[in-house]
Amino acid sequence: MKKWIAIALMMLAAITTDAQKIYSPDGALQLTFAIKDSVPVYSVNYNNQPVLLQSKLGLEIDNGPSFTKGFGIRDFKINKADETWQPVLGEVKQIKNQYTELIVYLAQPAQQRDIAIRFRLFNEGLGLRYEFPEQANLNYFVVKEEATEFALPGDAKAWWIPGDYDTQEYNYTTSKLSEVPKLFDKSYDGNASQTIAPGTLQTPLMMKTDNGFYLNFHEAALTGYPALHLSLDAGKFILTSHLTPDGQGKKGYIQTPFHTPWRTVIIAKKAEDILASKLILNLNEPTKYESTDWIKPVKYVGVWWEMIMGKSTWSYANINNVHLGKTDYSKLQTNGTHAANTNYVKKYIDFAAKHGLDGVLVEGWNEGWEDWFGKSKEYVFDFVTPYPDFDVKTLTDYAKAKNVQLIMHHETSSAATNYERHLDTAFAFMDQYGYKAVKTGYVGNIIPRGEHHYSQWMIQHYQRVIDKALQHKVMVNSHESVHLTGLHRTYPNWIAAEAARGTEYEAFGGNNPEHTTILPFTRLIGGPMDYTPGIFQTQLDYYFPGDKRFVQTTLTKQLALYVTMYSPLQMAADIIDNYERFPDAFQFIKDVAADWDDTKILSAEPGDYVLIARKAKGKDEWFVGGITDEQARTLNIDFSFLPAGGNYEATIYEDGKNADYITNPQSYHIYKKKVTSKTKLATKLARSGGVAISIRKI
């Protein structure tokens, strides 16, 4: 015992508690790190104004002493970086990565352990993570909880959804942080899989402080670790990390060396700068893919929306007990509503070819949809056996002859173990028939039972799917998956994800008019979203007389979403007959790009409006999208983003004079106008309306 005390005293003599400070490259942000009563703490100021008050750092361990106290600073390093890199697909052609880095090496003498905390301070915010080197007293440990704090200087306005281990598919609530407790139980409704964590909020979490700061809290580079939520102390205005547990309540099983994902805070004085930030991407590793020329933007149509609204079905027969490999579908009578049949899909292929679209997504093509959901059934799909009325080879040849790609659909019904067993055969099947992209789905409760969509095991599962897709050069669009964290920089074949409340909910109860003015500040901070816009027939009584359901936007707002909701994977989601009814409006969907050289955030305010201009990749063409919430408003468009001296023709798609998302959603007006960099245009948006503009050089 005396020997151990002597060793501990010697170690203490070699460490310090002195505060360390770093500044962002432009000098505006200041981060201070210190040890206070043996606890690591940090704070952030912006030009001497407090952004984050003194906040604690650390992790609680389930099977040993925690990393929350007993620390001293053993050493520290300060580094600087200033580089430029090019994304494979993205909103801009080049991204500047400039930061000041502080690495604090902490000693925990009583435990004879070392860890490090790495901070990166950008002009627009902060990233921090914990690093655990391999060492004699730290090879394996189980995370009980993180203790990372974000202490705010006061009550702030927030745009939030409740913490849920299994879904992000909610409309947002707007309130002060102090009001969250009384609103929390009203902030969620039923979902296919739902596990609410009381008192927690999901990330990305958007806020606006009383002293005019816009703050966005999220994480970057989420691999091998559970997804982050934030517990709220609504009295003290402190957010504390809350990790998604597994079925045993454990948060993470760690083997050193290891580092956590980055915890991120984007800080801005203007809302537009939040949308322009590339902090999340910059905190991810560069891709190590040897080639990326097979990763391309995709614009597609699909047999989907009519099934979502109930006009057609995924299932082939009216039975409710399927045994794959035993149920003989050739002997069953088709239900007459199965949409994924050869002749009908040919119509979609013809449409895509006629209008220059890249692909056709077909859902419900494979056996098993009769009892796919809600049965806790593991062997629900085999991902290779088509229904009798879906001829894979015929459709593959037909699409190839018309230069159209078929997009595969792998719904797992959240039986992730079953999907992993079938990954090799499923992707070999895609190779055989030339599928280059797949939409994966995870509807329902996870199997292995007890796991959650965002627990460590599932985070590793999503990664295994991406790795398998890379082997086959396949792009992945994941639905019901974890929120994105910039990993599309490292794994650019993870081309998009849903991971939020998308267009499908317009048929399930509706998305609030403000929803798509909030998503760019929340879900899309982490990466591209497959929102599936483009619904022209917004009132569903067109199909079902007396049906009260409707898409809560104007037709023109649906066009604008192709610009405001970034994704290199864009679906024209409506039934193709409706595009034939409105060919002049559909022209914008045909023209708009899905990959960009430049993006300008012209004006924005979360929950109110978003106005964005983007330059098409490799072309002198620009596209503008503007949307509003339930308030009609005028958006003033300044065309100074155009090169000086150039003459352009703008085709403007705007709401009609009497347009309204409830009473007259299909009223629109299209006209052309010559514009230059000096042009200014005031355009009126209806309630939940929009404006879309395509601009070509004369």
C-alpha cells in the first residue's frame, strides 16, 4: 500500500491543472480547458461573449472506475490545419478545412490510466472527442454513460424532437428549453418502432439564444459506438450526452485503442451560416476508396407513393402466413393490387427513359410482404426470390436497352440478423442483374431482440452493410436508419438516408408546413436526406372521394424542395400519371441538378423560410429554391451569386395569385426573365408555398 501511494504521489508531481486556451483561426472563438477539483471542464466564448459556460467532461464506466474525476493534465499539444479537399458528391466543389486543435493528455493517477481529449476549434464551431490509448490498465471497458455537458448561458429557443432510441420520424416542436418538460409528452405520436427516453432530445438539435447566437448540437463520424441524444436540465439549461443503450442497458463495449465520435457545436450569428457550415464533414476522415467513379447522383421515379397512400400494395396475395421456400406463390391468386408487376414497372421504365431520368425504384418485388411486419419474424425476406408477376431478367434487359437503371429494394423488417446472413447472396443477385443502388429499410423492432435502431450493435450493422456494398460497388440509401454524421465523406457510397420524417408521413397524418424549413437545420446537418419530394396531386380525395388527407404544401413548394433539401439521390415521388398532367411544372424536376459545384444560402430562419441557390456540377447553370411555413410571405432574391457581366435567362416557377396549400395547392405560374448579377426579384409565396428557379446562361 505504501508503495502504491508513493507511485501515485510521483505521478501527481508530474501533472498540472493549469488552464489551456486556443482560438479559432479567425480569432473569434475561444475555448478554455481546465481541471477543476480533478474534473475536466471546458467553456467557449465568441468575441468575449459566453456561448457555453463551464461544462464537465468524462465518461461513466459500468465495470470499473469512471473517467469523470481524479484527473490532472500530463501534457498537451496545439496543432493547426489549413487544407482544401473535394467531396465525391456534394453541395460545393471544394471544402476548406481550417482549425486549431488542442489535445489534452490526462492522467488519472489513482487508476494508473491515461486518456486524451481532442478539441478542434473551427471558425464556425467546435468538435471534441475522447481517446483511449491501449495500456495495461485499460484494454476493455463497458460504457455506462457519457458525461459530456453543454452548459448554456440562458434559456434558448429550440427546434426539437424527443429522444427516441428507434426513430426520428416526428414533427418538430418549437419552444424555449424551459418549456420542454411540459410539452414533452405531446411531442411524439405512435411509430412502427418507438422507445422514448424521457427528458432527452435528439440531435441534430437547433437553438437560438437570447443574445442572438444560433447553435447546432450533433455528432460527427459515428462508428462503433451508440448514437447520441441529449438529456436536458430545463432549470439550469444544461444538456448532457445520453447514449442509446442495448437490451441490457449497456451503452458501449470498448476495446482500446479507441476514440469516440466527435461531439459537435456549430456556432453562428446568422442562421444562414449554420446551413453553410461544413464542420461535420471536416471532422470525418477522407475516403480511402481506390476509385469513386461509380458513385454518381441519381434522379429516379418509383413504384412507391401509390402504395404509401393505399392505392396499391406491396403484397402479391391475400394471405397472412408465409413460409419462405415453402409457400408456393405460383398456386396463389394475386390480389389484383400488387404494383410491382412486370407490365406496370415497364411503364415506369418508359417514363424514365422518355424524360431523361436515371432510375426506377421498385418496392414489393420479392416474396414475403404478406406478413412482413409486426410479427417479430426473423426469416421474413430472402432478398432474391421475386413474386410470380415480377420477371427480373425481362425488366433488367428492358431497362438496360433504354439506358435506365433499376434500383434494388431491401426491406429487412428490422431483422438485421437475417439480412446479414443474406448479404452475400443478396448483393451477388444485384451483381447478376446489374443493380448499382439499393434502398434498405428497417421498419419495426430490431432483431436481435432488445437492440435499438441506434444502439452500438446496429451502428456496426449499418457499417457492415456499407462495407459489403463497397465490395460490389453499390450505392446505399438507408431508411429508418441512424441519423447521418458526415460519414458520406469517408464512405461516399452511403449516398443518402431517410432518418427523419419524410414525405410518406403526408399520407400518415401530415407533415407540418414548417417541417421542411426546419429539417435543413436539423436532420440535414448530418448529411443528405432522401425526403422523396415531387408530389403534384397533393389532395388524396382525387383518388379516394371523401378522403381528408392532403400533402401540406403547394405544388410549387414541392419543386423548391429539390433545391432546399440536399441529396444526390432525388426521387420524383408522385405517380407518373400526375407528371403527365402537369408537364410544364415537371420540367423543373427534369432540369434540376442533384450534384453541385457551389451553394449559396441566400436567406433562412428555422421554422420560417429557407432560400438557397446552387450551381450545377460542371455547368453554368444555377437553381434556386425558396420555401415558407404556414405564413404567406415575400422572399427577396438577390442574384449577385451569378458571375458579374454574364447574361442569363431565368425560368421562374411561383405560386399562383390565389394559391393556398389547403384550398388551391395546384395553382402556379411559370414565366421567363432575363437576369444578371445585379438583378433583384421579390416573389410572393403562398401559405406553405414555394418558388423554384432554373437559370441558364444566354
